[in-house]
Amino acid sequence: MLPEKFIIHIDMDAFFASIEQAINPRLKNKPLIVGSRNNKLRTVVCAASYEAKHYGIHSGMSSQDAFKLCPNLEFVPADQSKYIWTSEEILKLVKTYGYETLYASIDEFQLDVKNTPNPKILAEIIQKQIRETFHIGLSIGISKNRILSKLASKLDKPNGIPLIDENNLIETLQKTPVEKLCGVGPKTQIILHKLGINSCLDLYQKPDKFLEQFFGKNGNYLYVSLHGDENLEIETASQAKSIGHSYTLNKATRNPGFIKAWFRLLAEAVGSRLRQNNLVAHTIHIYIGGEQMANFSIQKTYKEATCDGYDIYLRALKIYPEIAQKTPQIRALGLTCSSLAQNNYPPLFEKQKRGEALTKTLDKINAKFGSNTIYPAVITLTKE
Ligand SMILES: [Mg+2]
């Protein structure tokens, strides 16, 4: 029997690299990496095109290693403004379908399409429209809850639209390794394997209480992620108590430049959404997720509110050292702003302020890190 409701999980394929290929036809169908800095031999891979992935290149890897695997690799320094702009345009487009929509991360969006009779056809229409509008690929997963739909989106990349429902649930879970499930990091994976839980089906067959015994609250999360018929919790702009973004890295990393680059990008994305909703925030909250499912977080409230991406980033960097050592490797990070208030700047003035802020930002980077770091709107503003 079909479940009564569906969540559609949209996951852009090789997002940053695809955007660069869409903008510059010379890069189409070529192995390409997007680097966190503009020195192509001294940076970290932020994103790899599918053509580059075929050589074993992945994000988090040093660009030197990437060039060893593929000497003809194309290189583009990351440009966060393009990625945030595209992400927000995609969000606007998916919202026009009229369903409750969740901005899950910069390249992931979830729609609660409830009991739509044929979610697969709807997903095909959405996929086609996004592809034709932005000229970039995307995979869509469909299932009864957020975790299963996210899992589905990974099963047939790129450009797939897998659906997990009651008809293929068992078969799909059986052939999917448990580590593919969102929230299962390397350490959890080791414990699961010791318990004889190798596939998602092994996990599915364990009772809630059994998982709780070994993983506490996270055990319940694991159980619900496969069994739950979850409701999307949507925060609309008018009732939002917080605005946040998060990202799960393909591989765990300890590289400080890479981590800071991601905080910069998340801060810009959060700042941009605050400004769109004419809000400013007093509190900043960051978290890092380690190899285990546990997250470590810290927050700080400031008297002076902000909606400026660079300010948010600097505030994040100030509190980050307090949690940085809590986990040897970082796999996920998030940044949320709360204690929101209406921004009292008139929009026109705010626009001018943004222009000035951008210039100031570039000046600050120049002064702080030296001119060889400068690249307008580069994703990372840090030395490794
Ligand atoms: Mg993606």
C-alpha cells in the first residue's frame, strides 16, 4: 500500500561545478574542480564535476592530489555569490509549486507534497523545469519522510528520480549500506557493524529499544529515520524564530581553511535570507558534527544585531575555537541566527550599505591576508 504522504528531496548534482560549467560552455563535459582559493596548486577542492569524480577526485581533497589524478583538470576558484544566487533562485522556483518547502542546505530543498497522487510525475516536471532554467543537473528522491527521501536522492545520481515506497522499501534497504543513511558517520558505522548491522534493512529490523540501548537519543533518531512518517517542520518568514543553513561534507576533514570557507559560505547564505526577510539577528549559533552523530554547538548573543554575511562569519569565527577541538574530524557544520528583529533600515539605504559592505569586505581581506588572497567573492577568505 502506498504511504499517504510524500516528501520530495531535491539534491543538485555537483552543484558548484555544474554552475561553473553552465556559465562557461568551455568547461562543459570536462573534468573540473572548484577550488576554495584562487591559487590552483595550493587549495582545497570544494566541488568536483562528475567528469572529475570519475578520476576519484572529491571535495575536501587537496588540489595538488587532484591534479596528480588528472593532469588535464580544469580549475575555477569558487565564487560564493553565484552559488548563493542560484540556490535562492532555485528555492523561489520550487516555492511556486505551492507546497511547504524547506531550504535543507545550499543545494538541497525539500517539498512536502502530501498525498499527491503521482509524486514521480511531479518530480519529473520540477526536475525538467530546474534543468531548463539553470542548465544544471539534479537528482530527486521521493519517500514518506525526510531521511528516506534524502537517501533516495543519492541512489541514482546524477539526474535520477528514485522513489522509495512500501513496494520497494525492503529491497532498497537491503542493498543500501547503512553508512549511506544521513546521520551515520564512521564511528556509528563501526558500532553498527559490530552489532551485525550492515545494510539499512538490518537497521530497519532492529527495535527502537535495542537502538536506544546503544545510541541513546540517536538510536531513536535512527529508528524514526527509517520508520517515521514525518511531518516537515516549516518555518515561514513571518513566524521564523531562526534562520540557518547547514552542510554535510562528503568526507570528514580537519582542514581549517576548508572549515572556515564553509562557515563563510553559510554565513553569507544566512545573511542573505535575513535581508530578504528584512530581519536582523542578535544571536549566532554554530555547530559541528563529528564522525559520530553527536553535534557540538555553541551560541553567543550580541547587543548589536546584524544581517551582514561577513559580520555573521566573523562572529562565528570568534566562537568556533571553543568547539573546534571537541571532535577530531568534522563532517557537518551549521550556522543559525536567532533572536530576530525587524531591520529598521529602509530598503534603499540597506542596498547602499550592502554595496559599501562588499567593498569594505574586499579591503579587509586585502589588508588581513595579503593581495594574493584576493579574489572578488571568493568562497574562502582564510589562509590554511
Ligand atoms: Mg548535491
